[in-house]
Amino acid sequence: MRFIGPSYADDENTVRNTAKTLYDALIAYDFAAIDPKFQGLRAQVNATNVFDRSYTTCQSGYCYRGTPATVIGSLIYRW
């Protein structure tokens, strides 16, 4: 769970961005659990903004759309 608190959207502090809560997730598997020779090999999937909440954040007269739901898979080896 990621909380983004309220903030001011302009230099005069007259307009505010609302607070928002976004949900992220991670699932990973360490291949060393199968066999110790796979020590350092890991697979993982990261997801951000899981529920695809649409939001904007404004600053100094410009507004930006929030990042949509994103999923990234990785195969990692650390030695």
C-alpha cells in the first residue's frame, strides 16, 4: 500500500491535490529452494497501481496523469 498525501497544486497555495492510496504487489521465487546449485537465481513479478486507479497531480500550472497499472517480470541472477 502506498499513500500519497495531499499537496498544493500552485505557487499561491490556493489549490490542493487530493490524497490518494495506491496498491502495489510483488511475488518472487528463489530457485535455491529447488536445489542449492541455483543459489542467486530468482524470478519475480512486480505490479504497481494494481487496481489501475486513475489520478492526476498538478504542480505550478501543469497537471500530470498518474502511472497506470504496470506489471514487470524479472529473472535475476546475483553472484
